[in-house]
Amino acid sequence: MKFLGIGIVTAAISLLLGYFLEDWNLAFLIAGILGIVGVLWALLFSGVLKGNSGMERMTSSERRKESARRNTRMRNAFLFALPNLLAALAALWIF
């Protein structure tokens, strides 16, 4: 939940910058870039961008721990990206 909180704070900062500078394009760009970077980071950790199919059989406990760690990182990156993408949509709607 820490990453969701960080995402909410960064999204709020981008929207506040857009409000105080009266430039919603800037808010859209900041929140959108942060959201896209978060989604790409989540895809990178999920193994989707890997050359293999990523569906290797996990037989040892070490592999399960690595898989759990990768899934945690992917979820955290997505939780960071979600509020920023919603803030980008809000800035686009306001603009």
C-alpha cells in the first residue's frame, strides 16, 4: 500500500502544479509520463517483455520465492501507476 500512497502523492502534486500554473497540459504530461513509466516497469517485472514464454515450470522453492518477489514488484509498480493514469485522465478532462 506504500506504493499506492506514493502514486497518489505524485498524482496530487502533478494536478496541483497544473492548477497553480494554470497549465493542465503540464499536469497531463507529468501524470501521464509517470503512469506510463509505472506500467512499463510493471510489465518489465512481470516477465511479459522477456523473450521466453515465461511459463517455465517452477520446481524448487527458490524459484517460487523469485516468482513471488517478481509478482510483488509488478503489483507495486502497477499500484504506483494507477493514480497517475487517473490523474492524467482527469487533467485531460479538465483541459
